[in-house]
Amino acid sequence: MANIVSRLVKECNLTRSKGVDFPTIWQTTLKGHAYVAGPPMQDRNQEGPILKIPLITGRYLIFDASGFRLD
């Protein structure tokens, strides 16, 4: 399970590094992924706005200015 989620984070960051925007990554990679449990939710942390994508593991995929990471 952890392998699948870490591969998803890497894939999203690789796609982003090629200049692809979040809406496109959501539509092409995340929306239909078996581990994604729902749509992105807007939130904030100390650095500013973030998007939290819920996963079936109970954790979140976080997207912010620095890219994608697991929380």
C-alpha cells in the first residue's frame, strides 16, 4: 500500500515538473486513482493555501507551492 501511494506522489511531482497544472493532474492522474477517496479540499498551513486530497488509507496527499507530498 505504501509503495502505491509513494509512486503516486512521485508521479504527480514528475508531471508537475514538466509544467502540468493541478487541474490537469487531478483529471488525468488523481481523480480515477483507486487510492483517492474524494475531491480536493482547500485548506491553509503556515506557508499558505494548500489542497488536501483524501486517500483511502486515511492520510492526505497535500499539494502546495512546493509540490505534492504525503501527510
